[in-house]
Amino acid sequence: MPMEKSGHSASDRKGFYLNVLNEGKRSIIVDVEIMPQADGTPQKAVKVQPRRLKIGPKSTRKIILIIGNLETERQREVNVCVSTQKNNSNTLLRICGAYTAHKRN
């Protein structure tokens, strides 16, 4: 998953594909979380699918992030975090990235 990405859209929403990689020797389960805005309020018109996924050893899975409301906000930045669950291993991993959607004129 890249740490940041931006893109333009002619419609009222923008989609991003995010790749989540498991370099380990065992399957893992990860949770995908849309982080709240800077003031703590939840993001609106943002979806991510799937929100929880199992990734096999030495495998990659895609998730999709859709950022909406571009008709009212011409630019939106959304932070997304992917984290492993406690029962995966002794190490908990959390990787976050910033994704910016721009409304094309």
C-alpha cells in the first residue's frame, strides 16, 4: 500500500485500488480503517471494501477506496490504515496512507 496517492475524477467520486502485501510465511487477517477527520469527526461519503481480509503467505490482495462528495468539496484527503490482528503474530503492524481526490474541471 503506498503511503500517499492522489487522483482526479470528472464525477462526484474517485476510486483508488490499494494493494496489501503479506511477505510472511503464514496467512494473516488485516483490518482496514478509515481514519476520522483532523477534528475527530467521522469521514462522510467514504467507503472501503473489504474492511477485513485474509491474505495468504507471500500474497497480495486488493482493496478499493471510494471517496465521494467531490461535487461539494473539490478536494478531499482521506487517511486509511491497515493493521494486523493481535492473533496473527507477536508483532502488530499498522500502515497508514493519505489519499487525495480532486474534482476535475
